[in-house]
Amino acid sequence: MTNNVNRAVALRITQLLKEKNITQYRLAINSGLNHSTIKNIINETVKDNMLSTVILIADGFGMTVSQFLDSPLFLEENLNI
């Protein structure tokens, strides 16, 4: 099954929230983003996620962007680009 990049980012955030047992609100605080931004990304109402936003989200999880993107969700064959 292929996903677009926005869907892959939303799925990865949801996965990491569960793995790290933190809430969307906590992620927002940790990343310095508004809670509504996190919610909109997860609900896929954001049309194009900016790399700068993904960097802040990765930082909010206490990881690098490389670690955030280290998921089968982001393999080329799994993305509809």
C-alpha cells in the first residue's frame, strides 16, 4: 500500500506517540509547535508538511530527522510521489 508523504508523516507521528506514550499536547510543547498544528498534521488537513515542521516534530520526540524518517513508511516504494 502506498501513501503520500503527508499520510506517511501522520502515520509516523501516531506510531511514535504510542511508542513513546506521549500525547499530542505533550509533543506540541516539546516541539514548540501549536497543538492545532500537530492535530492538523495527524488529521491530514495540512496539504504540504514543511521540512522545518518535521524537524521540530522530530526534536519534540527527542530524535533526529534521520531517526524520524527511518521507517518503512518513507521508503520510495511505499510512497506515492
